[in-house]
Amino acid sequence: EIIANCLNAELKKGVPINWNVVNMLNAKYLIFNQQLPFDNLEYKYYDRNQKLVVYKNKDYLPRAWFVKNLELIKNKEKIWQRLNSPDFNPAETAIVENKIIDVAAPRKSSAKLLDFQLQTLKFEVETDTTSFLTVSEIYYPAGWKAFIDGKETEIYPVNYILRGVVIPKGKHILEMKFQPKTYFFTLKISLIGI
């Protein structure tokens, strides 16, 4: 739905690419079949055999970042409209579908990726106030769980496609693990069968 409704939105006249979406999806490199004159792209490589140009996206967002603002929008079409708006900045604002209270814009914060596996993400996060962290991973509620210092916490849908977590003031370890109930149920049945 993001590809169909947002990715090719024209934020700048004559440029049919929604850089909001590209940047928030942590797209560091882009491949095109032609040279492009965009200021946010840095030429890296040309493959003569494939006739493809590789660019580095200078504006890509990291794997996780703290935002200053939350916008509550529940309707998916309105979320897409907001993502397609030239004045929307995913580096500063997260669109959430549920009301989130008691968070503020941090003055000082950091999010460092410590481990990245197929079924596990681990970050060292620090913030000077209780803040909202956007994680550039696809929101998939059926099985993904988040833990702050070992204690389970809620994962919120962000910008229709990403994940978000409320991080309390201080320095913490945030882990996201894929732990679907069906997997553990099937494992128990298998062990009983053996």
C-alpha cells in the first residue's frame, strides 16, 4: 500500500519520488537505469554491463531515531496524504495511530544499533526525557515484541509502515525479538511428539 499510494508521489514538481518514504525506510543506496540530477544523491558507481547507476542517498535516516513531534492520524488514507506532503519531515515527526501521552522532544538523545539479526534487533538508546523512538523496520504485530532492559513494552505503528517505542529517560538497552506464539506452540507439540 505504501508503494502504491506514496512511493511515487511528486513532492517536488517533476520528481516522482517521495523522499520522505525513501529516507524513513533507511535506503542508503539507490539504483537507477539513468543518471539523475538530484542534490540529495551522490554518484557512486556505474555498471556498464547492466547499464545501472548506483547513488548514495545523503538524506537517509538511521535504523532508529528520536522524533520531536507526534501526529495522531487514524485513517490510512489521511496518513498517506500526510506522508505525501512536502512539509512532512519523518526525521522530526512520527505519525501514530494511537494517542501516546507523557512524551517530549529530547534535547539530547542517541540510538546506536548493537546487533541486527533476522529475528532480533538490539539498540543502545539514551534520552534526556521520556521520548518517542522511530525504528526503521516494518511494523508487524504478529510476533514482534519489544523489551527495554528486559521488560516488555508496546510497539506502536508509525508512519503507517514503521515501528515506534516510548523510551524512558536515561540510558537503556532496547531489544526487538520475533517471538510468534504459533512458533513456540508448534515447538512444544514437536517436543511432546518426540
